[in-house]
Amino acid sequence: MVAVLVIEDDDRIRLSLTLALEDEGYTVHTAATAEEGLLRQQREPADTVLVDLMLPGIDGFQCIRELRRDDDVPIVVVSAREDTHDIVAALEAGADDYLVKPVAMKELSARLRALRRRARTGPAAPADQLRIGDLNVRAQAGEVLLRGQPLALTRTEFRLLCELAEHAGQVLSRQQLLERVWEYDFGDERLVDVHVGRLRQKIEDDPGTPARLVTVRGLGYKMPR
């Protein structure tokens, strides 16, 4: 069974999420603090982690950073904070997705299924080796080399790079990338923008003036051939 770790300090919300997830067939681990959640994930790793941002002690942002330091587990923020700054900060910390409370269980379940599919199937790019200048994407091996040196990418960053490299020279809209990389029929396009920004930090010589992953204003993103 797929296990989900819920890190939430509100007893009522934690119980509500637990019961709803169990009804969907998940095994649920719970923690009331980030410290407890980090320890639980270390001892008994879950397949996906749900994190609130407003936690006592270590907050949700730091919790995400700690999780992401040694683990590529899918992380979904479930928070009442809906300010753009908070959403972007959580995604930049390493979260894969962000949902605002109150959460519709149907939507949460759909997001979790998409995350699991992505974890199982890997990137959709069919070509084994994709070369964009001095960037070499080895899709089947799960490797990316820049001038022969390996890059450390998260699962989402790797899928995003594969999709863009496979369609080098073409503009892909944010909605297209949401559908192909995240496998979402709808969603917040800020997911795409933040992950593009994180990817640029790793593949660009000057992220402020990108050359390998460029913005086409009003249309989307592309990698030049």
C-alpha cells in the first residue's frame, strides 16, 4: 500500500486528512511537528509527504528543506497561506506542489495519483540521449551532464528538462508543461515558473540571462536547438 506522511499540528485537520486518505486506500503516518515528521520519515519512509507551513518549532519551509536534503520523496504543501510569496517560497524550498486549505479530497487524491505515476514511469522523453549544446540529457539513465560534469536535479526538474530538451526549438506553454510534466489537467502555473527558475540555477552559466532555457514572452518556454 502507498504510504503518506501527514505533518500537521492541528489535531482536527490531521485527523480529517488521515481518515480521508485511509478511505482512499492509503496507509497514513502522522506527525504534529516538523521535528517529529523528519524523524518519522527517516525511520519509516513514506511514499509522499504532506506538509503544513505553520508548524511549531521548525516551520514548514525549513521542514521541506530538511526533507529535500537527503530525499527525493514527493512533497505537497497543504496550507491556509495563499499569498504568492508563500507559495513561491515553498516551491523554491523543494516542494513539488501546493494546495490551499480547505482542500477538496478529490483534488488532493488526483494530485497524489499523478505524483505516484510520475515516480513510477520516470520522464516521458523517448530518446535515450538528448544533446543541447554542451548539455547532455541521458533520459533512460536518469543523468544530466553539463560539460561532462553531472548535475544533481530533483525528479521534477529532471522530467521538466527532458520534456523541454525533447522538444528543443519549440515553445511549450505553461499549461502544456503542467499536463506533460506534472500530469495535471489544471493547476497553478506558478509551479512551472518556479521549477524553471530552479532548473536555470543549475544549467545556466548566468541564470539572470538564460541561454539554454529561455522565456518566450506571452507564450511559454523553450530550449534553443
